[in-house]
Amino acid sequence: MYVGKKSLSSLNWISRFLDETPGDGIIGGAPRQVPGVCWSRVNPTPMPNPALRLWSTEMAGELGVESGEDGLLGGNKIAKGMDPYAQRYGGHQFGNWAGQLGDGRAITLGEVDTGEKILELQLKGSGVTPYSRFADGKAVLRSSIREFLCSEAMHHLGVPTTRALSLVTTEEDVVRDIMYDGRPAPEPGAIICRVAQSFIRFGSFQIHTMSGDHQTLRILVDHTVKHHFPGHCTDTDVGLIEWLKRIADETALTIAHWMRVGFVHGVMNTDNMSIHGLTIDYGPYGWLEDFNPDWTPNTTDAGSKRYRFGRQAQIGAWNYARLLDSMAPLMEEPEKLYEALEFYYEAYQKHNSGMWVEKLGLEEFNAGDHELVTELTSILQGVETDMTIFFRLLSEIKEPNIDHLRFAFYAEDAIPAHEWNDWLNKWWSRVSGKPSQEKMRRANPKYVLRNWMAQLAIDAAEKEDYSVAIELYELLKRPYDDQPEYDDKWFKKRPEWARNRVGCSMLSCSS
């Protein structure tokens, strides 16, 4: 591919993270423990025949580039100024401390100074790093399509997220046991280039505290605050708490957005929690089809449902408390950290109430509105009801009558009409018959990336047809617009074939 002057190779690459934090003295190497560092230099593994398949024009525009480079985005080329590395971090996985984790299949190419902002570019699926443990560092097309589409869809929904720039296929088979049932099989390989202000996580700090390396912890905190939270000073207990409160607020806001649009992350380990409050690490995520607060898409979590939809705010608090634990060695009076934890709960309540104001077209959230919301979420669980369609139709009704919402129900003959009309009349009275429908339409998307939609894109791509993925990418750039040309195809309830299909109702971390 011709590389013009506005290519990735021509960008202003910098390396603040490597310059200011301690790193591994060995370049690359086999998976191993790497104590006392924040990163290891490692080059991507060259791929047989990388080919650019999906490209985010919006993300490219933010970087100031017009063309993608197959070799660079596929890990076969390192441009001048790049200094690739993998980050070291730890984490609690399903509530248990897992020790050293780190970027096991992600390699940061470097940071780019666009002149307006600084963004980190990372290749996911680009080969073994010192943190790969027993894995091969690769990614498959299936999971890469899901991450590319969902990253961009979430951005356009207004949900804080990492972004996706590109998807490159590698022409390499990658063996995966998709459901961990002893049936491994080859799948086509792929690499995602994802973008964020940084990929620093809660676990980035935890690993140093848990190992007793308070010096490196201090260095990482100073670097993070200096470059990503300007205006904060963490030299005192008061300063540390104010910075941590900001992280609490951004984390709570993101989770409230997840609840607003019906998104389930699926694997909310502390190593998957961004210090910036970004949705990060799109693995076994899912979108609610029917409104079921107990649903989780992750089959690994099917027993305990630790990361189910209705528990995400509480898990956010638990994870945030672990971040606070990691900051205790830097505090003169660590007990003051409880103030920050209480702030998280207050922040989530504020953002969650604001979400319901928008979804229900209220002017403000009053004390009595808790009962209205509780009754709504209860009745939504009575019969199988499509969450996205229900709230979208609710934003358009002219009178409080359940007949106008029938399309949202899987079994229209099972609708408890009296119960629904009773609630609708209560809501109608609350808004004085004049819900803010414009506000509701901005909060209740018409289109989200349902798992069955992503699966159709995957099925086509595995036959080298990327038209479905491209169509979904374009559709989901305008999730709140009507786009009536797509009504029959994409504005509909989950098809029956997807009810129990792997990749739709059942997912794992295998990617």
C-alpha cells in the first residue's frame, strides 16, 4: 500500500511512559515474572500476510491520518519513533488475586502527539510478550470483529471507551477451544489496533503494592497524574483523595452508561478497569435482549453470576476499593480512603438517577421516582421484553397504552396489559402527559450491537465477506437516528436461531 505523508509512519511518536517509569532490561523473551517494573520492550511477531479489512475513518481523523498500512498494523513493520512495549500489571480475577498478569497479547506501539492530544496505539493479537503466561499472544477474527465494532459503537452511543482504528487479518490459523470443552479448532487470526489516552488500569497500581514495591508505585502515580490528570497533586493525603474521587466519578459514570444502554461487560476484573473510566477489554460482553438483571454472557461466570448486568455498579465499587487498597502505602492516614469509597457510591447514585431522568423524559429526579423506576424494572422482568426496543418505543408514544409497545415483547399474547397500563398511567401523570421525548430519544438508542448482529458479521467475514461488518459499523455510528432503511433488518428482537447459539447467548474469554 502506498504510504502518503499522512500515514501512521509519519506521525509524531513519543514515549513518555517508557521514559518516566522503570522497565525491563531484557527486550522480548519468554513469559516470565518481571518484578519491579511497569513494562517490557517487545516487538510484534511478524505475520504471514497481513491485510487491512476494517478501518475507522473517525479514529483515523482524530490521529490525522488518511491511510492504513497493512504491515505496520499487522505487526510486520516498526515505524521511526515507535518503541513497542507490553505493560505489566496484576489484578483480581473473579474476586481472587491473580498475581502478575500484564499485556499477554497486546503490544503498545507508542504514543502519538497529534498536536491536540496524545493517544496511545496498541496492537492486540500481535504475539507473545513476557506476560503471555501459557498463551500464544494471538487473537482470532471472531473476537477481533466483536471488539472493533463494539469499541466504535460504544463511542457513538456516548459511552466512554477505548477506540478501534483497524482490523487486520493475518492468514494464520490460531487454535482456540471456544467453549473450553476440550474441542480446540483452528480459527483465522486477526489483529486489532486500539487507541486510548492510556491503557493504565487499576491493576497497574495493584501489582506494585501487592509486591511491596512502593517506590515504583509512587513513580507510576506521579507519571499518571502528571500526564493524564493535570491540575491534581498527589503529594498529600488530601491531594491523593481528590484524584481518587475523580477516578471514582468517571468509573461510576461509565457503569451508569452501561446500564442505560443494556451493556454487560462480562469480565469486570480489576485488570480490566481503566484508570480513565473507559470501557476496556471487549471479551465475553453482551447486550441485554430481554430485560434480565441476572444475565451474564460469560459462560465462565454462569454459576456465580458475579458480573451479571444488575451487579455491575456493586462490582465497580468492589474494584474501586481494591484500587484504594493499593494507594494505602502512599497515605499518612490510610483510613481517610473510606471518604473516597463513599464518594463512589454517591457518584453512582447521581449518575444513575440522571440516566433515568433521560430514559423516562423527566425534568429532574425526585424522591418518589425511585418507586416508579423500581416498579418499572420489576414489571419488565415479568415477561420476556426486549430492553432496547421497549425504551425506544416508550420515547415515541402519544398516550399511556401498552398497545403501542407490543413490538417489544417476545410473546404478545402474554403481556400483562392491566399491570402495564397501570404503570404507564403513573409515568404519564408524573410527566404531566408531556415527557421530554427528544431527551428520551437521545438516551434510548434504536440500534445497539446485539450479539446476534455481531455473529452475522463474523459468519460473513469467515467467508471473506466484510460487507456485513462494514454495514454495522456505518449503522452504529448513528445509533439514535431512526434510519428506517434498516428497520426490517436490524431493528428487531433476537431471532430464534440466536437464542442458544454460541457467540450469541454464550461466550467465553477464548479469543
